[in-house]
Amino acid sequence: MLPPGRTIGIVGGGQLGRMSAIAAARLGYRAHILTEEAHGPAAQVSAGVTVGGYDDPEALRAFAAAVDVITFEFENVSAEGLDLLAGLRPVHPSPQILGISQDRLAEKTFLNAHGAATAPWAEVSDDASLDAAIARIGLPAILKTTRLGYDGRGQARVATRAEAVAAFARLEPKPLVLEGTVDFACEISVVVARGADGQMTSFDPVENQHAHGILDLTFAPARIPEETADRATALGRQVAEALGLVGLLAVEMFVDRDGSLRVNEIAPRPHNSGHWTIEACPVSQFEMHIRAVAGLPLPPAARHSDAVMKNLIGPDDVALWPEILATPGLIPHHYGKAEARPGRKMGHVTRLFPRGSLPGPFGIAAALGRLAPVEGCDLPDERP
Ligand code: AMP
């Protein structure tokens, strides 16, 4: 157990680091951030900051020297950078797990090898493998970069061979992966924490709706049958166990129309779809993350309330901030980002409901006020 007063190093300076640092502070730890941005969301609330590139050996060494244990809110550190950090301090989750989550090919290969279904997929590295992939997967499909994609970036939906050829030429870095389009009933995610002793706990599966490739709304719990939720929880834990995780893992899944589950992506860090846990659970995903990394006990990831989380994206949502503050029941989170570029996650709001009372689309739209979709009631409610 890391004693209070010690320093937890967090690689990455965004909102996930900010909320992890706040959780660390509440447990008596100092958070120290490695970031390229001296005054970013995480640095603003942390005891220490190393400003430097994630692959700059000098910055990585200075960061490691300032901390007792290292974790991440940002996964895309090079293998050499990870090895350097791991040679200097304990790193949780391990560099191997980051390596798997950084690369869609490694991720899908790992998942399939450990009994987790994914969308059908094929590696695409040249014209011949593109044709072979189309022949095997069929169209329409989604062509994705295998590295560095996030929030719907680095991917293209393709309906014809010509579109696939054009997208192949455009998307970088290569290789790419062609994924069959899943006609899912809904998207869900499970956040699992696992300690060094193998102890595990997981938050209830939640349902995620995206807008323009970016998470828009999370409903907790997911509006799916209990049996499906139980299978999703078991699948999330199975993946965490297979990885030998120490830390936090989000497992994003598609629920097919027949109720079967396919893993879309894994992220070995706190996840946007877990922000609701700050208010709706005695121990949030951020505290669970810090507990797992610091070797503290992991209490049950229980939920005392149901919740809806709405992301605040770009200048339009930020413009509603005064109104959000004036709306009873909306719990505001501002990430302290100076500039509200379109598509940028600027904050989120959470609305709690008594456990078991998550309303339908009309009630949710009413509760979110101006943040709900324009018509106020066009939240889909078709569920498997
Ligand atoms: P990703 O960056 O892979 O998480 O994809 C972002 C979003 O695109 C997902 O949350 C889905 O809404 C959608 N998506 C990604 N892959 C597929 C797929 N194979 N079939 C259908 N929708 C997908």
C-alpha cells in the first residue's frame, strides 16, 4: 500500500488526468503530471508537473524521478518510452497492456485469442490485402487506422470498393484494419478495476450514444436485459483477467440485435463512459483507478443512483455553461480548457436519479433541459 503523502505520476494532461488527480488528492496523494501543456486540465489541479514530450527520454527520466508509481490517462507512449519508465518505477497498467490497447490489430488478435468476439476484421496493408479484406468482410465496412485513432478520427465508412480505395490512400499511418459494420442494438461499456493481488470489481454496464463519432450521452445502467448485463460484466472481467491488469480497464462493446456481445475497443485507463460514477457511486472510477495503482483495497463498485452523463463538446455546449449552472439537478464539470474548438471535450454534466428510476427518453430530455436534443424527445429508446 502506497502511504499517503507519496506521489502518483500520471502520464497525460487532459481531463482524465485532472479527475484522477483530484481523486488522488482526496486519498492524500500528490499527483504529478507528465504533459506537453504546462497549464492543461490535469496540471491545473496537481501538485507537480513535468512539461515535455511523451517520448522524450529526458522528460520521461525527470518525470520518473519525481514520482513513486506511474499510471496513464494517455496511452500513446512509444514502446521505448514505456520501457524507459518501467525500468525506473513501477508502471500500472503494464507496458504490455498499453502495447495491446495502442494497436487495433494486437487488440483484436488478443481479444479473439482469449474468447472475446469482435466485429469481423482483416488487416489491410496494400492493394492486394484491401481486395482480400473486402472479399472476406464484405461491404459496407469501416476502414480504421490501427494506431492513434480516437473519437471517430482515423476511420472511414466505406460502401463501395472505390470508396475503400480512396480511404486506404488517405488514412495514415498504415497498416489499416477493415472491420465489418455491426448492426448493433446499442453500445455499452464496462469499467473494471483489478489489483495486483487479482482482486477485481466492476461498475454496472452503461449504455453509450455517440454523436459525430464522439461520446454524447451515457446512461447508467444500460437499458438492457439483466442477463445481457451479466454477460457483459463477465466479459469485461474476463478481458481484465486475461490481460493480467493492474489498474482500470474500460471495455467497449456492441450489443447485437440477438443480444450477443462483441468487444469494440479496450482502454486501460479511466473512460469517458465512467464519469457518471463520480456522483452515482461511493467510489468513482477515478478513485478506483488510484486505489488499484496505489495497492489500496478495491471496494465493490456499487451504484447508489442511476445517472445520465452528457458531454459538453466544443463552443456550442460551452456557451450553455451559465444556463447549466442555473439548472437544478445538473452536476457541472468544467475541464478548464482555455480554447473551445469544435469537437473538443470541454466538460460534462451528470444528472442523478434514484436507483431503479432512470426515466425514459422524455424524462431524460426534460432533465437535461437545453442540453437535450433539439426536439426534446428524440432520444431513441429501442432496445434489445
Ligand atoms: P472506435 O473509434 O472504434 O471506438 O469507433 C467509434 C464509434 O464508431 C463506435 O463507438 C461506434 O459507434 C462506431 N463503430 C466503430 N466500429 C464499428 C463497427 N465495426 N460497426 C458499427 N459501428 C462501429
